[in-house]
Amino acid sequence: MTVVAARSIPLEILALPAQRYGCHGCGDCCRDFTVQLREADLAKLRAQRWEERLGVPVTTEFRGRRFLAQRVDGACVFLGEGGRCRIHAEFGLEEKPLACQMFPFVLAPDARRARAGVSFACASVLANKGPALASHAADVRRMAAMVDELAPARTMLDDATEASSEEPDLVAEALDRWLRDASRPLAERLDGLAWLAQQLSGARFAKVRGPRLRELMDTLVDALPDELPLHPIEPASRAQRATLRQAAFFRLEDPKIGDLRRQGRVRAVLGQYLRSRRFSRGRGAVPAMGAGWGGAVAFAAVDAVGPVDGSPDAAAIDELLTRWLRATVLGGRAWGSGFYGWSVTAGLQALALNAACVRWLARLHAAGAGRRAPSIDDVRAALSRVDRASGRAPWIGSRAERMRLSYLRIDDGLRCILRA
Ligand code: SF4
């Protein structure tokens, strides 16, 4: 475990030796993300005198916030040849906006420290390229010291019970023991995750605290191998599959500022509603959601693609999804400040839903490429989209998402869609 002091709260870099990272300059994040700016970022950009030198605005205001300007293709205005950032090339890493420096690290404070997890929207994180995460400790500490709002944050166990500083770790450790058990197939571990999420969603933790919570988690995890076969999964119902497709839609949807401006608010909202409805119905062509995502493929073709478990790349997919799930849980991104302030129990359900969305989106991506089973590249593309939205897109942390999860608690819904 790497612990370094960040401002007034200790900082802990994700302690997962299986995960590595180093920037390989692909520039994907600079084409994909819309970067919001802080006052300090704006001051740096002014001092660098870009607007005078380039003759174009390098920032833009949208709905009361300021962002880096984007080109017509949606890429950052500073993205240069070969994926190089012009600010970085001319002034160095520390002169870039803080969000650009920080990516793919994501800070998630809890009661006693801030965790630095990683985003799987980053191609190097996905591909596990680069040095050990601990080698970035000094850089992450420097960046964390610039985050003014970094302060201890409370985590809830359920919606009514505030966790002690140790309790979320007890849950994470027990869950991680199950997720990393390589003797069990990925499909079984995902089923166990959904089963645990469903069991805990009905629990009230007011009287199950500290050592009793540890005992409960250990008992539940130890019971999984015997318990799961006693509760066979029914095929997902039409309504459950519709809910899954709608959840997947909201992980793909993320229009650029330029598109929203061109369309205007009313057309943008109406367009989103119509696309969402087509995903729910699941008939005809999948609406175009960006390169590789629908537009020239039918929902029926997605249904015809086999599950990720039957992929020729099953071993690589198992390694990737296991690493992602573990990094999410141990890196503080499954609940609390790392996930919209949601409780541990709600965050666990959301993690299971995210895993189901990765599996469905991988099949959509495979269908678009004419494959009969998802490849590792399809799963990487799907995971990148899902993790990009997770904890960041406001609509994933919304009431509508909580309602989807409430519905999926009925009739083993989470387990059914994870197997669908
Ligand atoms: S400022 Fe540089 S690092 Fe940040 S998005 Fe633009 S090109 Fe990428």
C-alpha cells in the first residue's frame, strides 16, 4: 500500500500489483473527453497567451461552466500531430489543466484517506501498459495538493447507516477475495457479485457493525460456491433485457458541447429520448452512437452474438474484467465519493449493472464488426465506454438509474441480465 500525505488527508494509490499504467501518447482521452476548467487552469492558459498566438478561442462556456474548446471533430483544440498535446510540448506536463494531468487517476476521499484509483477509459490502463502504479505516487501527490476540495468524506453502508472508517474496507476485502479467485470461472464470479449485491440490498446495517459486518461478509462470500447452484438463473425476461439495453444506452450517450449547441436544448433532449426508447424496444436498427456503436447493425444481430464467455479470447477477457472489478472496488470507485456518494449496497448493485452493460456492449461492438463472438478488442471498447461514464456522467448517478436498479432487484434481475 502506498500512502503519501496530500494536503490535509493521506493519499493512497491503488494497491493492485496486477495493474500498471504509463501514458503512451495515444491522444484518445484528448479526442474523447470534454475537459472542465478551474480558475487556476484558466489563469495558466491566459499566461500562455494561446488566444493571441492562435487567433482562436481556446476555452468555451457552456451552461455556466468553462471548458477547453473543441474542434469540429470533437477533439481538444490543443491536440496536435501524432496525439501530442501542444501545451505539454511547449510548457510541460505541469502547465496543462489539472484534469488532463490527473487522468487516468481518479481521487476518491473517504473518512480517513483519499484513494487514487484508475479509469479504464484510458487505453494504457486497459492494455495494462507501463510501470507499477506506485511509481506515480509523487506525481499524484503533487496533483492532489492542487485539488482544493479534497477533504474527508463520509461513506454510507446503506441509505440510513453511516459507515465507520474501516467498514467499507471490510466489504471491499471480502468482495475482492471472491473476485480474484482464479479457480472459478469469470461467469461464476460475476454471478456471485450480483447475488451478493442483491442479498445486501435488502439488509439494514444499523445492528451489523464492525466485527459483525466482517463476519457477515465472510459468511456470505464463503457460502457463494454452495449457494449459487441452489438458485439457478432463469433466462432474462423481455422487460429485464429492455432495462439492460436502456442502461447500456446511457453509458454510450455523451454528446459533445458542439453537437448540443448545434441541435439546441429541445432537439437534443428529444433526440436522446427517442434513441433511449429505441434501445428499450430493441427492434430494428441500433441508433448510431458513434464509430463502432450501432448505426449499421440490427438489435437482432446483437442478440445473435455469443456471450463473452464463449469468446476465443476468453482468458484475456477474464484477466481484463477481473482487473477492472478489483481496481474499482479497491480503488474507491465502487461507492462513496468515488461513485456519486452512493452507499456501499447501492454501489455494489451499480457495479453488477456496469458489468452487465460491458457484456452487452461488447456484443454490440462485435456485431458491428461482423463477429459471432466478442473479441478482447470488443470488450476493451465496451469497458472503456462504461468506465468512462461511471462516477462521472450525472445521468448514471441519477434517480432514474436508482429506479432501474430497484426494478432489477426483483426476480433476480441483476443475475439474469449478467447472464443474458
Ligand atoms: S489540453 Fe492537452 S492533455 Fe488536455 S485534452 Fe487538450 S490536448 Fe489533451
